[in-house]
Amino acid sequence: MRRIRGEAELLDLRPLWLLMPERGYTPTFLGRPPLGPAASFAAEIAALRATCPTAARVELARALDCTPGAAGSPAGRAMLDRPADAVRDLADLLEAVWHRLVEPYWPRLRALLEADILFHTRRLAQGGLEALFAELHPRLTWAPPTLTLTTRAGWEERRPLDGRGLVLVPSVFCWPDLVSGVEAPWQPVLAYPARGIGALWTSAAESGRGVPESLARLLGRNRAAVLHALDDPAATSALAVRLGLAASSVSGHLSALRDAGLLVSRRYGHQVLYERTPLGIALAAGAGS
């Protein structure tokens, strides 16, 4: 937040705040289900720009009605009178938000999100929906065919899936909450906190701490740090940022650890993710005991 505050102050975010009431409805076209885990920002923003102005006006009016006086404000009236312009202006603003506030950190964020998807894909394959939902979030319960979300206020939101499916979206921004929603004709969506966000902004120096001295003596400090950092699957670029090492150096350490049987690699989308083998897990755990 300290890093982006100056950039955020250069943006006029009032149109977005006007459509994000503290309690109530936010336009679905501003938070539609993602096109897919490999979709680019360019594809996502293009889909937003293609929103039908007539449908957008209905959603804008519903959101503005949630805040007293918003619909009658100059900005609110302009949105309702010219919904096509509103869609264009909101897309422009979101694109500016992306470039200024998110894109500089996207490689680190994307690596964490992809590791989360890989982890939960494995959980689903090994244990089905019961295993997946059992650890996704403590306020989420699954009793086929109904998913129940208990809010912090204590009330329950029950969502029968009814064959429509459910889009699960890991997020680095919603912790500690779950965010559910999106109405027909969209698929239901559930955004949940991605695994590992507690260490997302850990500095390189902090990430290197805690490497057992015995492991460092055996492998060398940097190679031991790479193995030690792989509590979750990660790509070369993410490890390089996390450890403050050159990507070429990290790549060499990963190759050596993989050749020694301590890591395996799997391609996921455009990236190769590395994770410990049982031998690698045993070595990292044994060195810390």
C-alpha cells in the first residue's frame, strides 16, 4: 500500500467508488467471471468494453440505488443518461488502475495464484469435491448438492449448484473473506483467499531467513534457500523475486535439485512450476528438525 499510494492518488477513482456501495450491489459487468486461468488482461478488458450499454444501464441503476443520492448526483446522472460512455470510461479507468497499481507486481501475484490452482487441482483429483471444499475456507461447507457460506455476521448463504457449475477464483485481495455472487446468465463465482498470501510481500532478505544451517552446508546456501522456499509450487521468476537472486542462478539451482531427485517440474499454462518430491520434503524437514 505504501508503494502504490502515490500512483493511486494520480487516479480519479470516484466513479468506481460510486458503484461499490458498502452494502448492496456492484455491477456484474465490472466483476464478471474470468474468461479462464490463462486469459490475458487485454482479453478481459476487451470483454468489459463489449458490454451491452442497455444491460449496463440496468446494472448501473441498481448499484446507484444502493447509495442515497448517488443516482441523482451529476456523475450518477451522466452514467444513466449515457451508459455507452459510462462503460467506455469505466473500462479506461480500470485499465489505468491495472497499469499503475497491479501490473508492476503481476509476476509475483500470478505465480502465487497459479501455485494455488495447481494445489487445489491436485486436491480435487485425489479426493473429489469433499476434499477440495474441506480446506478451501473455514466458513465454507459442502453437503451435496449445496454449498453453504457462513458470513462473519453469522448468517448462511446456501447455493445449490443445480448443474450450473461453480467458478473458483483464488484472490490475493479478499482475505480473510470469501466473495460469492454473479447472477444469471453468468455462472456462480466464489473468490477465496489464495494459499500463501501471508508471505506474498515478504522481502528477499526475510525469505532467505530460516534456512537450516545443516541444509546450507550440504547444498550451499543459495541452493538450500531455493529448496527451503518451495513450501508451495513456484516458478523460476517467482523464486528469483522472493529470494533476491538472479533468475539464471535460480534456474541452475532448480535444475540441479531436479536432477538429484529433490524436485519435479510441471508445465502449467505458460510457466513451469517446481515442487518438492517426497525425498525433497524429507530432506528439507529433516534439516530443520
